Amino acid sequence: MLGTGKDGVLLRENGLDVPLANGKLAYFNAYWLRDNCPSSFDRVTRERVYDIFAEAVPPRIKEAWISGAFLEITWDNSQHKSRFPLTFLASYANGEKRADIARVTRVPWYSDHYPKIARFAQCDLASDRTRVGEWAHALLQDGLALISDMPDTDDALLQTAGLLGHVRPSYFGQVFEVKTHANPTNLAFTSQALELHTDLPSEDFAPGVQFLHCRANSATGGASLFVDGLSIAQDFRERYPEDFDLLVNTDVPYYCEHDTFDMRARQRVIELDEHGAISGVTISQHQADIFDLPQRDLDRYYPAFCRFGRMMQDEKYLMRFRLKAGECIAFDNHRIVHGRAAYVANSGDRHLRGCYIDRGELRSTYRVIAGEGRFR
């Protein structure tokens, strides 16, 4: 201890102890305090403008005291003064991660979820920012939502997705057309059944949120298949903990190759967030590359991989419905596994128009609408 501050503040060699409202002393490092002085941030850009690298000597506290609901500090050398709300200090006293309103509790769902899907009219979303916040919350909580009354125009998809974030291109371009192509570069562009999968695991950072705008759907067959990867992964973790660990910790290769592109990336089938909670899945049989793990490791990995894949097809989890013209399904591509039943190509029209945004954009939009932020 170097000295005693005022009002119970204790000066330490590398920081100080501050009495908080709960009656406990909390230690704060001097570097951290100087770096996070309110004056360190530009009020317009909201970025840090203080350069701690420019300090020739470590920051040292000359005096510190409590003034009402604030901690006040005078610094040595520069005579700079800092004023911190005690509530701000309390939120960082225990070294916990910054609270995030966008960390919405994920709610697993099963095959009976279709009537319960959160639904929004496109015109309401376009005119009411509050409804966009509710839409974002539904995607964070359930992983998917259904938009009705979509205009039958090319721009409708981009305008709707743009309410949540900037549309990001994939190697198929800014948008993609899910219909029968004369020279298909993907199974989705045929009338064949499309196995359950997440999109584009062959990209280093697979797309975060996917939008599919149904322009026409009069063909025979072609039911949409959706599964909540969270519900499967949670049950898988409970029933097969060793297999779960394999799918969490093993990178496997994915690819997508055609005349003009050759995409390759490695992914893990089950994804965990920084808290160890299941945040989603990444899986695609038709884009899985030849597994190049040591063959002895595959003795254990393949049975776990196949066990998980069979669970995805269990009727307990599999939701079937027919997407109608004028509807748009939006879903988390790192959580929701989707597919399609085969359809008869010449029996009618089937045309879905798709695009992507990043998950981070979704969370950003939700925070802004909810009024979350350091400078609010």
C-alpha cells in the first residue's frame, strides 16, 4: 500500500481499492482506470482517442476519493483528473464479461414448431422499427421467423434483409436463385431432394443468417424441411457425451468446387460460445470433403458423426411445411439445419430467392433498437 485515499479509498502499488454500494472493496488497476477515463473516448465517433502506448511511465494515482456516486482521481505527472460513476465500476469489479442484451436465451424447438413460428408482415417491418426489434429477438431466441406479404419483386428480398444488416455476398453472388438450372452448380438448383444441411460450410466464415423469399411454389412436392440444431445438439450432449466432445473439438474439411470456384474450409459440427453453451451446428453431407483425419481417429469420429446425422432425421425434430408464394423464411444458418423434399420439375413453378447477412449484424441491430450501448 502506498497511501490512503479519502472516504475509504485505499491506494495500492498498482491501483486502488474502492468501496462500492454493496459495502465491499473492489480493486481496480491503474492502467485500466486511466485507459477507461470517460475523457478517453470521443463523444461523436465513440472510439477511444487516449493513447496509453504514448505514456512514458506507468500511470500513477496521486489522490482518489468518493464524491457522491462517483470515484474521482487525480493523476501524477499530468495532473489529469478522472471521474467514474460507481455503478460503472461495479459492473467490472468481478472480471465478468460485459453484459450483452443480444445474448438472448436460445429456446430449442421440435417438429411441432410450425404453428408457433414468430410471424411478421413485411409492411409492418418496413414501417415500424419496434417490429424489427421483435423480429431480431425471435431470430436470436428461436433461430427462425416467417415474413408474410412480401412484394413479388427482386428488390423485396434485399430491402427486407437490409432491415437487419448489410447483405453479404457469397461465392454465388449477392443473391442466389433456388430453382431448376440448366447447368446447376449446386444440388439446390435441381429438383432433387436436398438433404438436411447448413449453407456454405466451405467458406472460412459460413453465412450467418439466411433469407429465402418464395416467389412461386406451385410444383408438386418440394416440402421445406427444418430442424433446430440446438435441440439435437443438447440431446446429443446428454446421451452421447464422448461423441459430443468429438464433434465439438474436431475440424473436418468442406469444399465446393465447380468451373469458376474452388472453395475449401474446415469447420466443427457442433459450435460452442464463449460460455460453453451450444450456439449452433455446421453440417453438410454434400459439401463434406474427404475426411483427412488419421484413419485410426476415424474409427471413433465416423460413428459419432453418423449418430448425429441420424438424429437430425428423427421425426421428433423434423419440421415439415410448404413455403407459400409471398413468404420469406429467415433463419440462423449456424443453428437451423434445412433441406427440401424432391419435387416434380415440370409440374409447376418453384422459385426461391435467397441472400445472407452476418450474425454480428443481427446482434448489432438488436442492441441498437433495444437502446443498448456504452454511450446511451
